[in-house]
Amino acid sequence: MITSFYMPTRIVSGSGALATIGMLARDLKMTRVLVVSDPVISAQGFHADALAALSGAGIAVARFDECGIDARCSHIDDQGERVRREGIDGVVCLGGGSVMCTGKGIAIVATNRKPMADCTGVGRFDRKALPMIMVPTTAGSGSEVSQWTIVKDEVRHLKLLGGGPLSFPDAAILDPVTLRSLPMHVAALPAVDALTHGVEAYLSGIASPLTDAVALAAVRLQAASLRASINSDDDRAREDNLVASCMANIACGNARLGHGHALSLPLEGHLDLPHPYGVGVLLPHVIAFNLAVLPAKVRPLAEALEVETAGLSRQEMIAACADAVRALYADIGFPTRFTPEQLPRDRVREMALRAVPGLYAGIAAKDFDPASAHDRTIIASPAARRMTVRQAEEIFERCVG
Ligand SMILES: [Fe+2]
């Protein structure tokens, strides 16, 4: 199998790293930037510090602070037009996954001059996005090193992924100062998303020794730092967690994401379930399902998840991996099941059918007719094991509490 590994983003990390933002912007030849954020982040002291550092470097600043839970196509299209109109030549994002996905979308449509929905799918645009600097304020999505943006098409109720080598961020700044103000229940959500990225990269059918090395190291660092980074004031653990989530995305950016993300997509698009709940609740099931066909990968993943493997059979280790994830969830206050409101039982079959196009179909998913699928239809996914609609349905049923 031919594989490739590509990661062009410059990563500056450590306590105090945010102070380099002006220098990085100048290195990227930015003269006038759009700073993308949300109302909570834009009220933080580090946000003001970042704006001051940009101004101090002689860079003019325009702002868009209205990001919400999802990156919305309408925001992206409006701001992309504004960027062109105002001669803005760089995008700086301070925020979590939806802020970074919004900024990345703006950088894409600004140069490609077509609506965001038409840029979704794999490599569906021709021009390099505007230069981007990403400052993640959650240890989670890893969007700061990802070519992909995940956006919500509010008109069609679809969550869509778009991107390619032309939409990698140019620089990422990982500074634990950005995590300090995050309440515990908020911090847990992106952290779980990041864990799914590392694990799903490892369980991918297109994983390579390169992606496995990064994915396992990410899972190991996360398992070791996640509890302390969320439950205490440990800046070192927060920094480890930021780096781990970044590494997890480097791994999944190259090995891609599996069934957790494919099955979560219709829940996010049609039931408005926040992304981390979807992928996180599914993760223990996805681990057990895929490890069943990856015997050589069972022990390394178990060890990365801090499972005591001595004396365990392979089957017991697989169960212990799923249990280790559930134990982690219990310690950080994250659920292991969907409520009947989040995933009504009478919509389980529909969701399994709607998962068929997978994560990477982009806007082409709008043409998919769920009635054309049946029990044995395969869910499109690069995961190591093929999953049918019926198997997806069974996993959903086990997830509803
Ligand atoms: Fe994710």
C-alpha cells in the first residue's frame, strides 16, 4: 500500500508562545488580518494581548467575533466576501474547533471565490487559502494543524467536511494560557474529541508506521495528562494536552478518521448533537469493533491507554481498552451513552442509513437517498474493518441509555 505523510504547519508551543504571534504574522507577509473568534474568547485577556502583539508588529486588525457552536456556511461566505472587499491578506483564529473551522473556511472561500458548500469534499478547490495562524483555546479539535474544515450547511441540515493540501494552516501557536479560563465541563468535550482522533487514526485501514507512531504517542500523552488538565490547575498537564491533541490531528490528518466520525455526522447534522458527544460516546464501541481485525495493534493501544495488560488475553485487552476509555470519561464527567432525547430510538435506523456516505463525501452527500441503502450496505470509511448499516444500527442501539 502506498501512503504519504504531510504536515506543513509550523508549530510554536510552550508557555508564552502567544507573544510570537506578531512575528509569525510578519513572517507570513500578513499586513491586514481578520481575527476570528467568539464572544467568550474575545473577552479574555489573552485575546487582547494577541491583538496588541499584532498591532505592535504593524499589522492592521479587523475582527469577526460571532462564531457559535458550529462553523456556519453563512458566516464563512459573508466574511469571505468581506475579506476580499477590505483587502485582508491573512486570517488569525483564536478559539476552539468551530472558530478555527470558520476561519479556515473564510481563508478558502476568499481566494477561491465560490460558496463554502461548493468547496466541501476532498480537494474541491484550486487556489491556496489565505495564510492562516491558528491559536487553539481548547485542547481538542486539532484543527490548527488540519487541512480540513467541518462546516454546517444550515439550509440542508448537513455537516460537511472540506479541504485539501491547499488549506493547511501556516502556523499554530500552542500556549496553555489559552486554556486557563476554560470551565471543566467545557474542557472535557474537545479533549474527548482529540482522544477519538488519535485512536481512530490508529484504527485506520490506511495507517502507516509514521501515523501509528504519532497516534500512539498522542493517545499515551493524553491518557497521562487528560485528568489533571481538566480536574486541576496543572499548567504542565494543559500544555501536554494541547500538544497531544495537535499530534492526534497530525495522525488523523494523514491516516484519516473512522467510524466514530462517520456515524456521528448524521447525529450532528440532523439531531444537532455536538460533535464531541457523538464521536466520544461511539468511541469505545468503535475501538472494540475495529481492534477485532487488528490483532497486532491491540496490546500497543491498551498500553497507551494505561491498561495493565499482564495476564490478559487479546479479547480481554480489547474489552479493557473500551473500559479504560469509559473510566476516563467517568473521571472527567463525560457520558458513555446518548440520552433518548439526543438520539431517539425511533430514529436509530434512519441515522445508520444516513451515515452511509461517510465523513469525506462533502456536498455530494446531499444527493444520497437513505432509501437506497439496506442492512448490508457499507458505511464509507477508511477504518480497518468494514461496517454495515446493520452493524452501525446495533452500535447506535447500544449507545442509547
Ligand atoms: Fe473530531
